[in-house]
Amino acid sequence: MGDMEARKNIVPTGQLMLTAAAFVIVVAGMREAQSMLVPFLLSGFIAIIAAPSMLFLKNHGIHTGIAIVLVIIALVGTGSLLGILIGTSVDDFSAQLPTYQAKLREQTALLLQWLTSFGIPVSEEIFSKFFDPAKAMKLAAQGLSSFGNLLTNTFLILLTVIFILFEASSFPAKLRRILPDPDNDYAHFDSFVDNIKRYMAIKSATSLLTGVIIAVWLTLVGIDYPILWGVLAFFLNYVPNIGSIIAAIPAILLAIVQLGTGGALWTLAGFLVANNLVGNVIEPRFMGKGLGLSSLVVFLSLVFWGWVLGTVGMFLSVPLTMTIKIALDSREDTRWLAVLLGPEIDETETDRPTRQANMLKWFPKKSSDNTDSEQ
């Protein structure tokens, strides 16, 4: 009896170790294949966002091929307009970067002199080593440039999106044929895909609203390149909490250079109002708690996917992690992992015993009854 109990405890531990080893191998492969993997991941997410429009046209009597062509024309038109606006702004911003950096260093020196006059001596060398606004602005320019370089893969991304959309209409029938229990298994898969579509649709709409509000506000304030900062806010809004802070930093630094402290405060106020309105009022109303992530998971996913996939990985960090969470939540035996990745929950939820039972499959308790019976 003792040997059998030991084997029962070893099996889940060995399964966990095997899963961890496989995870390390997969991550290493993704990091090595970064240049090829990033365009395909972007294609997948663009296709998920575009699929509802294609299905809407198809359900209203338009042929699949024509519906895809119309969706692709809309994507190409939007992407081309965005590329023209961003490309010009990024080039101009990069050209003016040395001037902005010099002005920021001058204002930093004035700030340190002001602190010294109040008896707070701060070494300029030490201050610039740990906190240099000019370097922060340079990092922002490098990030924008690296994201712009992704446009070189536009043709590959567009072609992949077209094939994914063509495949989307026939894939359910193929899946039903290969699944051992089509009715039950396909229901799980369909729920998983619907949740991803819903999340991406809501997140894209709220991100677009955030970007538009930021661009309009910065135009009224008088900051250079308002459309650029609006687009940056749009993309970084996919990263909750942290993304809005990162998006605000370069715009606020530029406001300090252009308009001084007053302009920077107005810029900060615009970002706070836009992100609180969209992130804390509008988005939760449509998203619900089931499609959220904890703040710690958001931060760790930003670091992890940024390390694996580079700058674009930071933009895709939360959608990728959210996809994993939805996949885990679609199965009873992994739902407890999805709960761990999610936001704070009410302890009185009715499915708590089910989650505890699923966790016991991975972390079984030692039975004192068996020990007593052996004695």
C-alpha cells in the first residue's frame, strides 16, 4: 500500500516537471524564431479582429471571396494611412530628437539648481545615471522606429491574413470531422474562439477610443505629433495599467520641452482622464471580470513576451497571455490556472469546490486515512 501511494504522488510531480521542461524548450525555440514568428502572430491577431466583419458580410449574402476582398481593402487602406502618418511623424521626431534631448538636459540642470537652493544638493552625474529624461525620450524613439521596421513584412502579414480568413470558413467543418466527440469537443473550441474574438473586439474598440481621445487632447494642448502619441496610446492600451504609463512618458517629456510645466500638467491630465474613463468605466462594463488579468500577471507578461519576441512582443503580451488564459479556462482540469492568472475574485463563488478538485489532480494531498489503515 505504501509503494502504491508513493507512485500516485510521484505521477503528478513527474507530469509537472515534464510540462515545465517542454515549456522551456518551446520558449527557447520561439526566441530563436522571433523574426519569423512575430509576423505570423500579428497576422493571427489581425485576422481575429477582421474575421467578424468578414462573417457579417458573408451572412448578409455576400460571397466569401468578395467579403474577404472588401475586408482586405479596408485593412490595406487603414494600414497605408496609418503608415504614412506614423512614418512621417517618426522621421520628423527622430530628426528633432537631439534638439529635444539638449533642451531636456538644460531643464534638468535648472531643476537640480533649484533643489540645491533649498538645501537639497543632488549630483548631476548621479541624477543622470539613474534618471535621465533625455535617455527616456531616446528609448521612445527607438521603440517607434523598431515598430516601424515591422512594416517591411507588410506583404507577408497581409498574405497570411488572407489565407487565414479563407481558411476560417471551412475550418469548423474540418475540426468536426477529426474530433472524437464533435458535439462536446467542438463546443469547447467554439467557446474558446468566441471568447478570444470578444476580447480582441472590445479591447481594439476601447484602445481606438483611447487613442482618438489622446490625439484630440494633445492637438488642443499644442503638442507636436499628436497623431503619433495617439497611435502609441492605441497600441499600448492593449497592456492594461502599465501601457498607459509608458505611452504618457514621451508625450509629457515633449510637453515639458515645448510648453513647460503647465503644458506637461495639461498633458498628464489628458492621459489620466482618457485612461480612467476608458479603462475603469467603459471597458469593464463590456469586458466583465471573466476576461481580465491580475496586475502582476500583466507586468510579468510584459517582461516575458518582450524578452521572447522583442518590442512587438510587448504590444502583444497581454493578448497572448489572455489567449492562454482563455484556453486554460475552457477545460475543467486547467480552469484553476486561469483563475490564478485572472483578477481578484469573490471567495464565495460557487465553482470553488470544482477548482479545488482540479488542483488536487496536480497537487494531491497526503491521505492520513491510508497511513492509519496501514498501521
